[in-house]
Amino acid sequence: MNRTVRVLVAEDQSAVRAGLVLILRSAPDIEVAGEAADGGRAVELARQIRPDVVLMDVQMPGLDGVSATRQIVAEGLADVLVLTTFDLDEYVFGALRAGAAGFLLKSTEARDLLAAVRTVADGEGIVAPAVTRRLIAEFAAGPVREAKADPAVLDALTRREREVLSCVGQGLSNAGIAERLGMAEGTVKTHVSRMLAKLELRSRVQAAVLAQELGI
């Protein structure tokens, strides 16, 4: 992508936050637009500066990352990329429900962090495949899901939108879906947006969980 990606870093541990900022500032196409040490401040700054991506820790004092993610997504302020450990817990499931666009391991390499930020800023939502696979499996199978999805929800989708949903469930990027289905990448983005709207979902990760749960 050619534009500059503006990122808000929300992390309560100052040393970790400083490290993240240092990595982000090493990329010429990424700008650190703000820093927050808790969820409440993250929401305030997101409203003020309208970043492209919020890099959000889930466990923070005051307003936690899940609640902050929910507010930021609900207000359409930015896409949220959640920082998590590999041991997924209720915070991560909550962030999924809140509409987080992606999940990233705190132990990720610098180049992967930068790639994930660019990916989310470009409208993709499936990042850190190891996290995504485990998240989908545990969320779909575990008690954190309040109710199984009704297959009838797919009736609202066109055949092509169902195919796109299936590809999203397999973790394919827009480019990957375009290649698989023989479409232009811009057309894929349109189908993804319409599919999410019809299913009343907030993110591709939620769509991937739904696809896995319905077995499509």
C-alpha cells in the first residue's frame, strides 16, 4: 500500500509500549499517531486523531481493551488489532465479539508486526495464522459461544458471497480470494463488505468463525 498508515498504540506497560512504538517508527509508511496507557485514553485519542489502526492490548487498567475495542468499532473510529499472548482467554473472545479486525501475538517478530498493521489497514482481518486457527477452533467449539449459528442466515447471501465467506473461513486474504475465484481484488472487497453487512458481522474474523461453525 502506498499511503501512510496512522497507528494508535494502546498498551499499559511503558516498556512494551516503547518497544512497539520503536518498531512502528522504523517503517517509512507507518506513523505513530498517539499512545495510550489504558482503554479509556485509547478511546479518547481515537476520537480525536482518527487513526487507521489501533494496536490494542486487552488487559489494561480502568477501561480494558475489550471495552475500548467495542467503543472504537461501534463508533467507526478505526480498525483494531489486538495484542495477545498465545494462551487465549476470555479477553480475546470478548475482543472478537467486540469486532476486533485481527489478533497478534505479543511475541511476534518486528517484520510480522509491521505486516499485520499494514494488513489490517488495508481491510484484511486474518492475521497471525497460528492465533487465528486456535481462536476459531476454540470459539466455535467452546462454551464462550452463546448459541450455535442458524444456517438460515446464509439465505441472505448470493452464491458468490457464500463462496467469499467460505474463502474467508479458510483464512484467505483478498488477493488469495481473488485468485481462487477468478475475480478482481476490488470486487472481492465489495463482496466481503456486503457479506459482513448482510450477516451483521463487524469483522472478517467473526465471519471466519461463522464459516467454520457452519462447516462451509
